[in-house]
Amino acid sequence: MGNQIYVVGIGPGNESMMTAEALQVLEQSEVIVGYTVYLELLGERFTDKECLSTPMRQEEKRCRICFEKAREGKRVALICSGDAGIYGLASLMLELGKEYPDCEVAVVPGITAASSGAAVLGAPLNHDFCVISLSDLLTPWERIEKRLVAAAEGDFAMAIYNPASRKRADYLERACNILMEHGVEPERACGYVENIGREGTCAATCTIQELVHAKVNMFTTVFIGNSQSEIIGGKLVTKRGYRI
């Protein structure tokens, strides 16, 4: 099948943290489509390509541009930060693909913030874990709350995406309080990383009680340990269970 589209996870956007496959696909593509900020993160390397963007909240339009360009016979890459299949556009592209049976969609994985942020902090996700976004733009808060409760009761380590924004300044505080109401002790080891893999990366470890007051934003990924997690030598460590 022709009319090929690649949905590419570019990780944090830094070339050194992209997979070799992602770089190869972008090099071979004639058109690169993405949110404006993501295109800027690619830097100068791909400026010879036809680069097309849409603003935030115009994701469907961005995806349809890919199909239109592919139908012109061009090799197209749609870029997403992190991994395209983790809070990215891979699912929307595959859903829309039913309307474009003459196009083929392939997903190219990238490094998501859960893994890159975990590496900065140490090993916070070294046992069973879950990833939860606090953004209620597409998911009702009631459902997010249920997932937080289930994660607390299941004693999962957690990676929290989209912990706050200007309109959701208190969402992380609300999430921490929900977790503590459902069995997470105030001393639970936690941490957070801002601007992972980008200029100005900063990280901190703390307890969940301290996390309530942390200043975070949409570029921050928060990590909450399980009942066996500890801060060891300044690193957040969730134990695998080895006897030493």
C-alpha cells in the first residue's frame, strides 16, 4: 500500500534522545506535520522539509492534513512529543484512518516522559506502575479521581502527567490529597522533573506531603513511589524485591 504516514514519537525533542528509527523516518519524509512547539524542537536539521503545523486543540485538523498530503503521493511524518502512542496522536490517526483506506499509518515509538524522567530521578518505576494524566480536557475529573484511588489501593508506583496548568493550578494538590485519603502515607517518597531532556532540566525529591505545595506546570512529570519506595542518596528508588 502506498500513501505512507508515520506517526513519530520524538521524545523530549532533543536529537540525542530520539531513536535511530525516528531520525531515519524524519530524514526520509518529505512533509513533517506537528504542533508548532514540536516543530521548533527539531531545530535546523529538517528545515529543508515541508513543515506544517496547527495550534493546540486542532489535533484532528493536523491529522487530516497528514492524510491529504499522503494522498498527494508524499511521504509524511506526524510528530508527537514523547511517544506517539502515550497521550499522543497515534490513536486518533488510526481512528481517522478508516476514512482513508488508501493510506497506511505506521507508529514509530519514542521515549516518553515516564521513562526519561524516571532516569533523572533514579529508579522510581522499577516495579509495577501506572501512568495517569491530571488533564481533564478530554477525560472527566471524576474518572481521573477513580483511577487515582485504584492506583493508591493497588499500591502502584505512579507517573503523573499534566499535573498543573494556569487553569488547573490546584490539581496536583487535589490528587495528592485523594491519594493520602486512600492509604498513601504522608511520608511516601516522591519526586518531580521539569523540562526533561531540554534546556533548564531540574528535578527534586520529596514526600507526598511536601509534593502538595510543589510548584509544577505542564512541562513537569511527577513520580509517586509505592509503599516500598525510598529516597536513597538523593535518588527516588522503588525496590524490585531483591534480598541484599
